[in-house]
Amino acid sequence: MIGRLQGQLLAKQPPQILVDVHGVGYEVSVPMSTFCNLPELGHPVTLVTHFVVREDAQILYGFFEERERAAFRALIKVSGVGPRIALAVLSGLSTEDLALAVEGNDAARLTRVPGIGKKTAERLVLELKGKLDTSGAGLIAVTDERADIISALVALGYAEREAQKAVKELGADVSVSDGIRQALQLLSH
């Protein structure tokens, strides 16, 4: 089993990268969250990995953080979710956003990821409940008010990640209208 790679980044072509480890080039599939944080070509890179052996292929998946790899492993244990879908989920949602969606029973958030339908999203919420690492996720109570604030900010053109970050900074008992106003102030700075 290959659990970690440390070497020089030779090529980047989403979702794959090529890492030279002492003269051996490893093709590694990575989520967009990892891809976007890669160093320039020729620079050193360290990834934790998950190695999948199938009848027709051997595929290496890489992640910057152990939390991403743990989420990937939890995702592929869900019935009907393979490595390709798990990579798509982690490309569309951070581990924190995934934990928020699962713990908040927010299947609708998961359906925004390409390739995830309503039934798969509901299965993910059901089967991943309590299985994701939520330490450091900054989980907030996902109330209807907070979901409405996030939806309003997204409708105004903000990225969901930005909206969630702003909502995390709001007080616990904020109303929807006050929350939107306060979040817009936070996002404008």
C-alpha cells in the first residue's frame, strides 16, 4: 500500500498530477481542493495517498490533508459511491462543508455536486452521519435561518464557501434579515 508520496511535481492536468519520487513518476488523481493548492512545477510536494487496485487498473489518489483522505475513505464505503464520485464530492465541497451537510441533514447541498443525484445525496447523509471528522470543522448549528441566509447570499452571487464562512461569524440568535445584512457587511470587507 502506498500511503504517502514526497517528491517533485512534474505535471498538472486536472484531476491528475505527476510526482517524481527518486526517478519514478507517480500519476496521482487529486480533488480540486488539493489541485488548486499545488506548488509550481518543479517544486517539492507531499501528499497522503489512497491506493486502489482494481481488475483493470491501479489508481493512486492524493490529498494534502489527512482529513481529506479520511473523508475520501468514508465516501467510498457508501453503497454506490466509487472513487470517482468521492473525488467529485471533495472537489465540490471542502471536508468542513461535507461535514456540515451530513450533520445538518442537508442533502440539497450535496446535490449541487456534479454527478450526485437526490438519492445518492440522501444515502450519503444517512450512511456518513457520525463518521466524518468534525474536529476543527467549525461546525455551526445549521438552522433554517442560517440555511436561508446562505441561500440568499448565494443568490446574490457569493460563492457558497464565502457565504458559509460569513454565517459562521454571525451570532447564534440572528434573524434572517439581520443575518443577511451582517453577512453582507462581513463579505464587503
